[in-house]
Amino acid sequence: MRACLRLLLLFALTTGAAYLASRVLVPNAVPGADSERPQWHLQLAFVLRSIELIGLGGMVLVLTGCPGIRPQKMRWRAIPNASHSS
């Protein structure tokens, strides 16, 4: 359980750091190919977006693979009836 939470935190921090870096370093760049000459800001935007999506994928894998993080189904247990006591 603790390892799963650490992995989830690691992927969340990676995703958040890549998102913040892309907004600070290349705020108006959209990752895509516009010309044949490579442009550094488009390449950086592409790399940061890739890291962000890898982090999100890792979070999905951790959430699906670790049963301790998901909420358990509520199990109803029988409560003894006080009226049957003599």
C-alpha cells in the first residue's frame, strides 16, 4: 500500500512538474510540426507534453494495479437483533 502511494505521488509530481514547466518555458507553443526546420520551443513543448502524458499513464496504471488505493465495496454485516434476547 505504501509503495503504491509513493508511486502515485511520484507520477503526480512528474506530471505536475512537466505541466508547470511547459506553462513557464513555452506558454504559447503547441507541440506539432509546422516547418521542416526544427524549432527549439516546439521541440521543448513536445518533450514536456510527452513527459506529462507518461506521468498520467503511470498514474492510471498505479490506480488500476494497486487494490489498496481503490475504495472497497461496503460490506453489510449482520447486526444481532436485541429483541430475540431473553
